[in-house]
Amino acid sequence: MSQGTASETPGPGAPNREEAIHGSAANASQPTRPDGQDPVKIGLWGPPQSGKTTYLAALPIAVSDGSTRNGSWIIFPQGTESRRLKQNFEKLLVEDQRFPEATVPNAPASLKWLFVGDLARSRFDRRKLRRGEMESRFVLDLIDVHGDAYLHNTETGGDPDKETAADAETANVASVALDHLAGAQGIIYLFDPIGERDNRDSAAYVRGTVNELLERAAANDQRPGRYLPHQVSVCITKFDHPELFHQAQAMHLVTKGPDGMPRVRDEDAEQFFNELCTGRFWSEHYEAGQQSAEYVRDQLRHIFRPDHIRYFVTSSIGFWIEPPSGDKATTRFNLDDFANYHDRDGKPAIKGKVRPINVLEPLISLQQRIAQG
């Protein structure tokens, strides 16, 4: 719930259906080259309601939060639709305090955002002498599709005789999305612990996508290697959800970040993921939830090089922080009241200031790893 919910309403600034299906594929095959640099094509992968659209919406907030931990960044939208998406995302999260509507099936949103940053004295600055600027720039070239696109063909096996005419458009969207994912240099995979605990559907979305990617690799490369070449950032989403947070705290996986906010350190994120996938995290759901989540973990490590995978515990909206009151001059994190969402007019809405946690970091990490080869 804290990362947005599915809807039949088009996402903000979504392109028309014809442009989304055909135009974005054409753009992907002929990317722009800002200052002679190729775009970094990133695939966004995850089941419905895992938080893909809210993750994208939080990126402009994350780059302007005033922190220097990840360097200083600015986003230049490339094209009208990319600009509309950015400004609509900012309006929704900041002014309206609403979650963006999930991407609608058969109406993917395509965006290109040029990120220009200075990593000097940030956590990514590994120079021996930290002097002068350390410029970094990349283009996020991405198609955001409804999670069901990655489920397509898992039941029919891709057999056109078993598909109805109504499936044709879904098949086209799924093909575009999977082509983009296969051709991407990096992938952000969103793992939703709450959704997996309650629905146990991650395996279904991963199974079909993995086999589609392997089929494309075999078709495009006469001698495919042992692993797919992508760099991967696995994001464990919805850290702000009270049940997830309290359980992580009970397992001693939560620490305080440099900004004073609770975090799971990046070096502990893989352990966090392991605990979720092996069933030790949700003890009362051990038998029911283990098989699906463990399959997801094993598949990721089987098709991608293990040293190409990094793990992050994320929250697109962050925590609610009590404002100063009475004689108190500072804000305060309250363990009994930190959920940054509530119900408004029968829909989940954002309660206070959006404070993204580990939203920008997985993207910069991908860019750095891709640049280093």
C-alpha cells in the first residue's frame, strides 16, 4: 500500500497507446547521445503493486533532498512526455500528497531523463585525493509497463492458438517490454515483501521473464555465455511498512543512517533478502511463502553473475517524522507512529513530507558498475 496501488486510470503523463507501444521501441533502437555518451538503458522489473511507478516518481524528489551523500544531481527530461511525467510526479507527491496511479495494462509509459551529477566527496567518490569535481552523467532510458506484461505467456506458453484476439495487444506490449529488458545494460528488480507474503506471486512473474530473456539471448548471440550480462540492483521495497519495519528491527537488521533515519545498511541488505526468501523472516508464513520467494532468489543468482547483483532496502516515500511542537525545536522519529501514509477519501494518501530511502542509490550503483565494465 505504501508504494501505490493498481488502478484502471492511466498513469500521469502516460503516452497514448500507439506511441507507447511503437514509439518507445523505435526510440530504444536509436538512442540519443548527450555529449557523445551513450544512454544507460535501465530495465524496471517487478510484479503489479511492487512499487515501480512510485519508485520512478520519487527519483526527482531524491535528487533534490539537499543531501550530499549521493552527490549533487539534476534531471533533464528529454522530450515532452518525459517532461510531463517528471512534473506530474512532483505535483502528485509534493502538492497533492497522492500516490501515482499504477501503469495501466497495454499503456506503458516511456521516459528518458538525463542525470548530471557531481560525485565529489559522496559515498561513490573513491579517489585517493578527493579534490575537484567528479562529474557523472547518464540517460535513464526506461519503459514502465504494468507488471502483468511480465506474466504474459506463462499460462499459454506463447502458443498463439491458445490466445484470444484480445491477447494480441497484451502480447505486443509484453514483447516491447521484454525486448527493452533484454537490451538493457542494467536492471532494477523490485521485490515487494508484503505482496509476496500475502499473494506469493513473485515466482510466476519471474519464471516467464527469465525464460523470455534466455530465449532472446540465444537468438541474439551465437555463443551466449554462462550468465546474462546485465548489472542488477535488487530493491526490497516498502521498508516504511510498519509490519516489515518492526520485524526487521526485531531481527536486528535496522540501524540509523547518516541522516538520522532508520535504514538497513547496504552490506546487510543481501542478508535481509535471504531472510525474506527462505521463510525465516515471516515465521508464521514459513511453509506458505518459502517456495515462491526462494525460487525468485535462486533464479536471479542463476541467470545473472552473483557479483553483478547488489541489494538495497528501499522506501519511495520514507517515514513520517513528527514536526517540532511545544518546546521541542527538532523533528522526531516516533517508533509508535512513523507510517507516512494514511487513508484519505477511501484511498491511500501520503501523510507528510516524502523522504525517499535508497531510491537514487540503486540507480547510481548501476551506472557506476556499467561504466567500470
